[in-house]
Amino acid sequence: MRMIKWQNGTVITPDQTKLPLQEVTIEIQTVEQMAEAIKTLRIRGAPLLGAAAGFGIAIAAYNSKAKTPTQLIDELEAAGILIKHQRPTAVNLFWGVDRVLNKAKSINGTIEELKAAVILEAQLIADEDTAQNHAIGKNGSVLIADGDTILTHCNAGELATVEYGTALGVIRAAWAEGKKIKVIADETRPLLQGARLTAYELKRDGIPITLITDNMAAHVMSKGLVNKVIVGADRIVQDAIFNKIGTYGVAVLAHEHNIPFYVAAPKSTFDLTCRAVDVTIEERDPSEVTHIGCQQTAPNDIDIYNPAFDATPLKYVSAIICETQIYYPKDYPTFRKTKL
């Protein structure tokens, strides 16, 4: 099922903050509404953020009253700045904005032709993401054996993409091939994307799912209950992968227990211009840590540290699964020279 759709100037997408208890659709008609949806995680997941960013620029074009192409480009650039400002770590957000803006700047035509090109480019991003996710699933399924139990952290499924998923795309592809697999999902504190979203998706699809708290991962690995780990990524740089906070710890645990640790992501998530030290890690509202929903769980007036992501060094990554191939550790040193 498509997670994001364009319909006559309106972007339609699920409100992921309401899941799993409520299935609520939101309709986004302004750039400001798109920015708010991204900031509040109504829209989340690296590939989906790329598509949402593209549609955000499309909304700006659709609503523009500009009289000249130059004025329209200025408006689109302003919209891009607002969208990029919402979340600093996931590179697909920046990629989606830049791709559509670059398309707009390449058009030498009327305002209406420019608007049409922008909207088409945003729709192409969404269409391509769907195809890429299915390709990632097919490529990665060869790494999954019949009978495997796979641990995953956060949500890199259909809800994090336009359709199908990256890490969960691999799991879905293996399941579709008839492999009798099981999944263990970390709850993924503080916002519980594993508990709320991954468990919701897999239960809906009939794939066996067991939910554990984050601090149970070492225990289940030590008991031999995990054969593989698969996660998504929000940015892949020269020396690390950035993913939801807690991923680094899972990778270290997998390494200690000789469990393969795989990353599934499209090439739009690669940012090989930088290293881990160059990346700004988003810090989110302290209330995400001090509260679960509306219920306060911590004392008042204490210091809170709430980074949304962490960096896992590539030495812990057994393979990176993309839409065109699987990269293994022997390939990592050549990343900077690789034309992705």
C-alpha cells in the first residue's frame, strides 16, 4: 500500500503518531503543514522523508502565485529551506528537496511548464522508491535462510518508505519465497517505533513477530534466539551508518555473538561526501524521554539527553543491501570512488 499520494495539490499520508491504535489519514495542502508533519514524526522514515520533501516542493509550486519563473524558483528555494530545517540527520530529506529544485532550475519554459515538471519529479521520486524497495527486498532475501529468526530495530518497513520497506522489505521478500522465518522487534525507546509500527506491520501481514524491550537484545542473542539482524538507515557515510538511537548497541551485541548485522537502504541514503564526525545528530524534545504518551514517568527538573540517532561504525556491518547490489566489507574502502 502506498504511504504517500499526490491528489490535485494535496498530499495524503497516514499519521504515524496515531498508530497502532488509530488509523488516521492526514491531508497536507501547504508547505508549512508538510514541515510540521515531518517535525512531529507524522511522516518519518528516511525514504518516505525523501518523497515527502519532494512533494513539499510540489505543493509550493502548485500553490504559487508567482508571475515569473524566477519568482517561482525563489519560492521553491524558500520552501526547501523550511523543509530541510525540520530534521538534520536523515539525508533523504535534503536529497528529495535538492532533486526537485534542481529539476525546476533545469526547465527553460513557462511557469506552468515549470510547475508541471516539479510535480512530475516529485511523483517520480515516489514511484522510484517503490521499485527500489522491492529490489532491495529481492537482493537481501538471499541472505535469509529458511528458519531464520531476524532481529530488527526501529521501523524500516512500509511505513518508513513509499511502499514495501527496506529492512522489512527483505523480510517480506524472504517470507514471500516461502521461507519460514520469525522476527524479533526491539521496542525502540523512546518513541517505540518497533512496538507501535514494526509489530503493527508484521502482525497485519501474518509474519510471526515477537516484541521485546530494548534491554533484552543481549539476552536473546546470548540464548541463540537470533540468527540475523537487519536494520534500515537514515544516512550512510564513508565510515558509518546512522540509524535510530540504539542501533549501535545492537550492532556491537551482534558482533560479540557472531551474528550477521545487515543494513538495508536505497542509494539515496548514501552521503559519501562526509564522515561520521561531520553529521549533526538530531536532538529531540525532552518530553519524549520523560513521558510515555501523556503519562509522566520521570521526576521534574532533571537533565535529559535525547539524541534521535547514533552512528554504527562500518566495522560492525556485515553487508549493506541496496537496490542494485549488496556491498560487503571488502567494498567499503572503495565507497568514495564508487559511482552510486
